Amino acid sequence: MTKKKDLPYRLGVGAVLFNATGHVLVAQRIDTPGDAWQMPQGGIDAGEDPRETVLRELEEEIGTANAEIIGESEDWLTYDLPKEIRKTIWKGRYRGQKQKWFALRYLGEDADIDLEAHKHPEFSAWKWAELHTIPDLIVPFKKSLYQDIVETFQHLTHSGVNKD
């Protein structure tokens, strides 16, 4: 039997997408019961640069990559999957994810966001939220990760997002 500590982390990225008012996009996963929200994120393909990945993931998950990178987490951040779902997520090959997080300034309009832009949508709804509230919106096993993300990008919530 493979133990959690023997499994590798899946490499991925995450997007903290700020609008002009300093709010962040969160979306509700189709496959997660309850009122859990998350920011766009996804796995890095072989040979893919994380900066390219985050824009690809935005395009795939919210239908637009009309954004520019304005910040990056210094470290790779991790979360572990709970034991009860570890065997079903990613076919049980990973203990969780090791992610590089990026802050991005959204350059589009709300109408440009299309959760059904691709064949297999991941989200059923989206909204803009204040960054500091996001750890309370996420599934419990990602709460610590999201607290780290808030700490990393809190300085961008207002003046750091606007072009001025």
C-alpha cells in the first residue's frame, strides 16, 4: 500500500485574477458539493512554462486569458489531498499539488468570462470577492494554502492592481 508521503506532488499553477476594483475572481466547482469556491488553477503540461500555464488555464476555465501577470509567489505552495479522496483524484498518483501562484490584472469585461467556453467546464458559477475572504470560501483542506496566497498578494488588493 502506497503511503501519502511516498506519493509525489502534482505540479500546477494558480491564478489570483484581480479586477480594477481589487476584487478577485472565484468560481464554484461543478464536481464539489456544497458552497465551495476556488480560484482558477491547473496542472503544468510537460515542457510548459508556469507563466504560459496560468494563461492557458484561465482560457480553459473561464473562457478568456485577457490578463497580464503582475506578481508571482516566491515559493511553490502545496496542499495535501484528504485520505478519503486521494485515490479518486488524479487516479491516486499524487498526494496533492505543488503550485506556483500568479497575480494577474484582468483586462477584459465581465461579459468576456464564459465558464462554458470549453467542452468540459469545471465551474458552474463565478463572482468577484475580496481577497481576504477567500480562505473562508474554499474547501477545508485548501484553507492553509489560500491563507498563504492572501498573505502573498494582499499588497495588490487596491493600488497595486490599477494601471495608474
